Amino acid sequence: MPQSRRPRRPARTLTLAALAATTLLAAGCAEAGTAGSTTDGGDAAKAPVRIGLVYSRTGPLAAYGKQYLEGFRAGLDHATHGTGKVDGHPVEVAEQDDAGDPAKAVSEAKDLIGKGCRILAGSTASGVALQLAPIAAQNKVLFISGPAAADQVTGINKYTFRSGRQSYQDIRTAASFVGDAKGRKVTVLAQDSAFGQANVAAVKAVLGGGGASVGSVLAPPSATDLTPFAKQARAARPDLLFVAWAGDTAPALWQSLDQQGVFGSTKVVTGLDLAASYPLFGAAGEKISFLNHYFADAAGTPVEKAMDAALQKAGAKADLFTPDGFTAAQMAVHAVEAAKGSTADTDALVKALEGWSFDGVKGRLTVRAEDHALLQPMFQVKLTGSGAAARPSVAKVLGPDEVAPPVAKTAG
């Protein structure tokens, strides 16, 4: 939901050569120290690599934004081998809080670009990502979108990439629970937002394309009384209720669905949200089929272990969108390394990422050259226990090819 416009806060710059101390400097991309940083060999100072993060530090998706930021810091430490430098160039990161407001995000992105940032990352909210992507194209800067899941981000232009999953990958994972969709009735319960609408479109494309009849119940993002929408979902009498929900009202939604007896009347599939949400399902959690992008310790990969070690040093823990920040840092560093420490030639940064396969937190990841979709594994998950004892476990890993979205036509 777009938030009321707030006065712009000054960017916070993170000097990543001293990442362990997470020293914050009150400066924007252009003002961040260009002197005093030298190569490891003591040569003259090299120009810094400036990255602008526009993400939700506050607002409805602030919890997700926090995970993204912690993951980005850990990923940058990992990708630069603890030096905070790429080819001798110190990496400087300026953070801006968009509060989930696309208009605010656009203003901040333009400000960061004006201050010399040639790489932008972040975008916790889909509405923000869809507004920042055109800004990246207009200014020919590299944009690596974060947790924002809207499918339209994939292929939107040559300068836009993503470090997280997209709605189609969620829906392909959900579809794996129902088998043959022909003749089934499916209802999508979601917020009437870019994220919610993207999920409705993806369900229609995947399950509707398989012969299911797909309807939707959409609630205003500002709604706090969700009982009427739970009643509509129950009244639709679907064979499958797919719930796509994000933000602070999730507890109220699950409570409403439980009170209306929805869990006992239909098969409910939803994405497993951040760890703080696990107790909210109560006893019904064991009756829900969960698709999942990531949860702590889901993957068991060496990169995941490296991420966990870095997070522990910073006093943080892995959660749903921590890998999105980690992956974004890996991508940014790889692109700059290929360009020998320079961000001046954005086309070179783009070329470096297209078709790149690498080991990520979740396993082997590939940036599809044709449309910049991030091909990655997804998880079927079950939740056992209730309340504070609720714990997720992987029931099945779906390979990148099993959940790969169709190739999108990329705009110029």
C-alpha cells in the first residue's frame, strides 16, 4: 500500500571495508570518502564502488527489509572475502528507506543516482520494484530488485535483475501439491496490491492454464477487519484456497480464517512466512500445505553456512528474505569484478550477470540470460508443533527447472 509521503532522510553510508564494525557514515554516494582508502598494496586511492539500497526500513514490510539488509551485509562480506573491496576499490553502500511507498522510492533512487550510485538494489515491495525498474532504464544504471515478487519485474528491461524468487515460482510450488488441476476450483485470497494481483495472475496462468477455474477474494491493503474476506473465501467453496499475504495484518488473517472454519472445509496452500509468523497458525498449521522460498537452515549448503556465520557475528539470524540480500551482494560484486572495479559501463555490468550460474544460499542459482529471471530451487514445507514450538521442515525440494517461469519478452 502506498504510504503518505515522508520527508527524505539523509542516506546512511556503510563502509564495508570495516564491515565487522558496521560503521555508518552520514553521507550519500557522492559524499562518501573517496580519499583515504588505498589498495592492499598501499597504492594511491582507488575510486569507491557506490551502491544504493532502497528498501523498506519502516512501513508494513519493515521486517522483510531488515532481513534483506542483514543478508546484503553478510553477502558483501562473503563476496569480497572480508575486505569490503572489489579489485582494490572500496565498496560503499548508501541506504534509503522507501517505507513501501513507490513515489518515495523513485525520489530516493533519483537522488542516489545523482550522487553517483550506478548500482541500485533493494525493493522489498513489488509496487516499488515496478516503479524503480523504469528509472534504472532511463538512467542506464544496474538495478537488482530484492524480495519484490511481481512477475512483471522479470524482463521489464535490460538493466533490471532480481535476487529473489517471483510469484510464478511460488505458484508452481503450490501447484505441485494438487497434481492435475483440470476441473478444480481454486480461489486466491490476497491483498489488492501489486503483490496480490501478481499472485492472482500467476495462479490463473499456472493452475488456470492447467484447466482449473480460478477466482479471487481481494482485500484492501489497509483493511484490519478481515472477517468479511475470510467469509467470502469459505463461501466460494474452492477445492484449493491459495493465500498470498504479506505484512503486519497476517496474524489477523489467519485468526479470521480459523474462526470461520476454513481450514476444515478446503485444502489451504500458502507461503511459509517469516519465523515470527510460525506460532500464528496454531494447531491449524499442521493442516496447511506450505510452499516456501526459504527458512533458516532449509538448504544445508556451504554458502548458507557462510551466511549464518556472518549473521551470527552481526547478532542476526537467517529468515525468509535474508538470502535475497545475500544474493544481491553476490551479484553486485560479480558484476563489478567483471568490469575490473568500475561501474561506469553499465552494459558491461549487465553482460556479466546474464547467464551467470553460481552457488547461492539455496543452492545453484542461474540468472537466465533471456529475461534475467533468477532460476532457483523452491521448497515444500510442513510445520509441526504449535505456538512457540512450531518448527518447519523440508518435505520436498523442487529443482530450478521444475519451477522455472516461462521466458518473458524483455523490453529495451
